[in-house]
Amino acid sequence: MRERGRQAHAAQAPRWNAQAPAASLRFGAMGTVPKALVIGIAMLLVFLAVRYLLEFRRTLPFPATGDVHWYIGTEQPRVARLTLRARPSSTRYSVVLLDDWATGAPVAMIPVRAGETAVTLVPLGRYRMTIAKGADWQGPGRLFGVGGSNRVVVDPMAFYRRGNQVIGHEIDLEVPVAGNLETAPALPR
């Protein structure tokens, strides 16, 4: 009788098994996620994390405000004034890049520290202006790396002569909400 009671109780008890629930990831030929895809994604994430950490170890000293890095020779006279102002409230460095509007060839790179103003003379012409900002300077080629932000001015910046007057630009690098310099996000260089 006692044996019968055990059998009856065992028949009514829920059975548990070690099978994975239907919604979990399964691997294999007929599984829902190929093993190679998961391994590939994991390797990509590790690679990006290592690259990101190594990039911050290569931080260089930021150049002095107005210490222009020219990519062109001195054959074109530099006569048009470009004034770049960074507000003291900014905790990041700024770099303004000028590229020839027609060819895209780099012309100049102008660093500006927070709270400082850079004044330089540039050759007459039309330029694409990119404003890069960041805290970890990595040099003229990499700028601020993955931790920086880049914005490109939508319209060409024209430096020209009108009669006896040379027309330049004055730029506030901290874009106000109702500013008149239209920019768009730019890809890192």
C-alpha cells in the first residue's frame, strides 16, 4: 500500500528537465544563432574596447592658441583676417580646419584653447570650415580621436576683396542656440 502511494505521488509531481527554454539562444547547425556570428561580434567588441583605451593613452599636449599648422606654401599672400573665439566656459579644446572648397585640399589647422581667441590671416578664397572639439588631443592627423566631435560649416567661408577692403570672418566657436553659422555633423578625419 505504501508503495502504491509513492507511485501515485510520483505520477502527480511536476517533472523538471535541463532543456533550454524555447526563447533562449541555441547554437549548432539548426540553432537560431550561428556560433561564428556570436564569436565575431564578441571579438569586434573586444577590439573596439582595446582600441578606445589605447587611443586615450596617446594623448599629446595641445598646441598653443593660434599656432597655425599650414598645409600650403607661402606663394599666396595671407591678407584676410579670421578671428576664432572660444568661451571660457568650454572645458574642451577646439580646432578649426580650413580646406579648399573646390578641391578639398587642406589649407590650415588652427588650435584654440577654452577662453582664448586666435587671430590669423588667411589667403583669399573659399574654404570648407570644420570645427573639431575634444579633450584628448591626438595630433593633426587624428585630432581628438573617437572622443571628439566634428561639425562642418554648411556654406563656403569666403574671404575676398571688395574695393580696398578685405573681407574676413569672426567666429564664436561655442554655437549659440540662435546662431547664424549653420553647421552639420561631420565624419571624423
